[in-house]
Amino acid sequence: MQFFTQIAAFAVAAATLASANSLTFINQDDTTRTIVFTPTAGQPTVDSITIQGNDQAKVDMPTGWIGNAYSVSEGAENIPGMLAEVTFQGWNDLTYFDVSAIVNGNDKNGVKQMYPASQLSALVKEAVSGCLVFPCNTAYYQPDEVQTVTTKETDLIVTLGNTPSDLAAREAQPQLVARHYVLGKLSA
């Protein structure tokens, strides 16, 4: 009986690891920022975190979590800026993500880009949303734009702030899907 209990415990642990979700926030300049999470109705809350300048923090996210995050620079008012929007374990068990400028397209210092963690060291990101310099053609500006990116990965990078190389040209164009696919709606 103990053997079966150990196997069951191992299976539960393996399932938990297989469905682990995370957002790693990388602060690219010397500004301290607070990350505020806003869950979609019915989703669990995620506590805000503070990241020092030129630092990073990984946040484990609940399975199936849908919502967004934005950053507030130290000393600034808590007003949502560019949003890092994500759906974990969405339709077809994919992760859907985008950087949205719909709420506050004037934010030039908060969320910049989102991409799978496996692409962190890649010079050219293949699955990326957002901009090094706003505006750009890979951020979400209008409802129902085809700017949502998908991946099978559940660990995402979210960059914050500005670097001296933010003026670099972007060479890759991600494959984008319309927003209604996030909920499995195959027609608009």
C-alpha cells in the first residue's frame, strides 16, 4: 500500500511540474518598479511585487490563470500602463500572451516585451509581443486586433523599462492570432 501511495504522490508532483506557469519580470534600467496583477473575473488574485532597478523576479502563476500585469515606477501614481496580458492553459492548452496599449498607450517606461523564456538569449525572438520602442506593429492597440501570440511554453519573460539598445531594429515577425481564439471561438 505504501508503494502505491508513493507512486500517487509522485504522479501528483509530476502533474504539478508539468502545468507550472511563471512570469519572469526583467527590469532593464535603474528604476524600481512595482508589478500589479489584475486577474480576470473568477481568477485567483496574485500579490503585487517590487523589483529593484536592473534586477529580475520570477512569479509562479496559478494553473489556467487569465489576467494582466502592469508596472508602476517608484514615486509614480498607480495608473495602469502597458499591460502584459496572459492566458495560461487556454484553448488547445496553449499559452496566449500580448502586450496591450489599449488602456494607456502613452506608457513608454513600463512593460516592453513578452516572449517565451526559452528565447531569452536569442538575438531575434520568434514569438514576441510588444516593442523595444513604442509605437510598433507588434503591440495590441485596438480590441480584436490580430496581435495575440501563442506558445506551448508556460514560462514567459516580461521586460520592463528602457535600455540603450532599445532603438535596435526588429527583424522577426511572430505568427499572430485573433483574440477570439483565446476562448476557442473559431469565428469572429
